[in-house]
Amino acid sequence: MSAGRTLVIGDIHGGLRALQQVLVRAEVTATDLLVFLGDYVDGWSQSPAVLDFLLAFKQRQPCIFLRGNHDVLLLDWLRQGFENPNWLKHGGRSTLLAYQSVSPEVREQHAAFIENDLVDFYQDEQQRLFLHAGFTHIRGFRHEYFKPMLYWDRSLWETALALDPALSKASPRYPSRLKLYPEVFIGHTPTIQVGSKQPLQAACVWNIDTGAGFTGPLTLMDVDSKRYWQSDDVQTLYPGEEPRMV
């Protein structure tokens, strides 16, 4: 079997219709490796259905599932019943409503998926790094003091976005974190916050979260060619529903 593409996909946030749409548009085949950047849940009304889909999808498709902060918050509820108030305000309430019709057996399957199948990072043979959010340590993600920063940090993206493009990597002012990897692929912080519905590059960082949990589309990108495919704006696929709160 010939090697396929490596495809990275942004934050889904319960938008199963968008996920199915973008997989069709990208003409994904069984030879492609899909790297999901996390945040499968919270936002639109199909969070449990997204996890059901991914559980079936991984049986026929090479996949890597990264851990997002929203996935961890859902796990806290599934395992401990903890309803984090900020989680409820930022998409968790729609997830709780959706789980009212989900059996205990399926809830257990979803909890096990989050616990056992999700990973904090993926680094490929070309040393390209994939993680949900970012890292703070100047020597790289493996030295991170607080592992949850890998799915909570926003400073990596903010630093890259604010960097003067004319600044040389040889300058002592160039951020150490941005010299370590040829490319870093993240989600977590929607590009619509800076007025774009397309994936954005800043320094070595590619942000693939184009706001599917809000008013933007879901994006899937070929990491080699940088060609990308998008769903419709996800809110148009869920008429009558409101995007999750910022």
C-alpha cells in the first residue's frame, strides 16, 4: 500500500456534520493519516455522536487523537460528575444536554476513549510537532513543567502572532520556543479572533482552529502541500443552535 497524506484537522466542538462534510471534500482514503488536534466536544449538539463516529472511524483509518482541554473537562464530568462552571459556560452545557439520552455503557466507552486513545502530542519523522494548544518551556514541550499546558497554553500562538517577521532567528530577541521545531500545528485558539476563517501561519506555528465551535468552518489540511479543505460555516449546519460562548 502506498503512503498517503498526513492530514491535520482542527477543533470539532460537537459538529459532526462539519466533520463528515470535510472528510468527503478532502477525499480521505484509508492510506491517509489523520491527526486530530483535540476538542472533539462542547459547542454544537452532537458531542456524543462525534465520539461515537471517531470510535468507529479509528477501526478503518490511521488516526492520531490529541487531547484537548474540552475533552479533559468532559472526562472530569464522566468520571467524577464535576460540572466546572467555566466548562458549562463555554460549550459544556450543550454536551450535558446531549448526554441525557446516552446510556451508561456508551458513556463508559467515551470516557475510556478519552483516557486511553488521546495523547498529549505527536511528533513525526520530520520532527514536526502536533499538539492541541502550545507549550511554555524554552527547551521544548518535553520539558514542560505542567503537562496540562500542552492543551491549555495560548502563549505560543500569541508569541508567534506578535513576532516581527523581519526579526532574524539569529537575533537574541527571537523567541527560543520558535526555533525548536520546523513546524508546529495547533488548534485551541480560533483564527476568527484575528479576523480569519482560514488556517494561519505565524513563524513556525500553523493554527488550524478556524472557529468551528463559533461562527467559522472546520478545517482539514495536508501538512506537506498546505492545501486545505473546509466545511461550511458550522453554524449553518445547525440551524436554530447558538455557537458556544467565547
